[in-house]
Amino acid sequence: MIHIGLDFDDTLMDTRKSIVSVLNKQLKRNIMFDEVTIYEISELYGQSFEEFQEFFTINQDELHHMEPYPFLQETLSRFVDKIKFTIMTGRPIEWMESAKKWIKENDIIVESSLCASQFENGKLECAKLNGVSLFIEDHPAHALTLADGGINVLLIDKPYNQECQHDRITRVRDWKEIGDILDAFVS
Ligand SMILES: [Mg+2]
């Protein structure tokens, strides 16, 4: 069976949108999410990375009040007999439980959820050890590392990954287009 690795944040749910919304509320700011093109959102609010990590840890419940991306559940369930999906997230281990809770609450059908940040060489090692042949990702650096390591990537089109190009990387719009590509992949 084909095994596909899935990123979690901004691949399954719009985590960045949620972060901007909660930070705006707490810090009484009015940053427009659509204008955010840099990857590190915390910089917009003058937060250090440590402050951001603390913010995320404390606010995990509220940050996960977000719907899955359109067509995600339908796409995963459509291939349930043909493709094995495993979440391989770069999140720190402290944020795994909130991800798993969201997956359960939203009926996301996956084999399991792995914390790829626990592997010495991150997502690439996690993907290779688990026999993943294709990875779905939004983060440009992770996509390039995976592609350089010989794994094909479907890169979800985002304002912050426009420069990301590689022979093994295919840019996709959304989960509807991913479904169309997977149809061709399994036939
Ligand atoms: Mg991501």
C-alpha cells in the first residue's frame, strides 16, 4: 500500500490563521491575516520565539478551534483502502496531544500521528524509516529537505513558499486538487 506522510499545521488546518486571530485578541492588535507573507508570525507581534512557544502552549485549546481545510476529510476517507496516511509533524512533543485531540474531534482518518521533531534528522528520517513515498507539506524548508532526500512532495501553495521549487515538488492549490492527483496515483 502506498504510504503518504502528512504535515499537520497549515496542511490539515489553518493554524496560522488561528494564531493571528488569538494573538490579535490578546494583544489588542489588528493584523490582517491575508497580509501575512512571512513565515514567523511571532515577528509581527514583536515576540521572541520563546515567548511564542509559551503563548502556543498556554493557548492550545483555543488555537484548535478551527475547521479542517475544505475537502480534507472527504479526500482521506476516499482513499482509505488504497493509501496509508500518517501525520508526521514538526511540532514539539508538548503540542502533540492538542493535535491528536483535533484529529479525533474532526474525524480525520489517518493511520497514526508521529512527532517527526523527535527524530534526529526530522521529517526526512521519519518519512524514510516509515517507507513514505510522497509527503504533503506547506513549509518550504521541510519540502526541500524531503525532496533532496528523494521523497516526492505535494506543496500546498502559500504566500510564504512561493520561492520553493524542486523537480520532486509539485505545487497544489488545495485538498480538492490533491484528491485529483491521488486518483491518478492509485489508478
Ligand atoms: Mg506545516
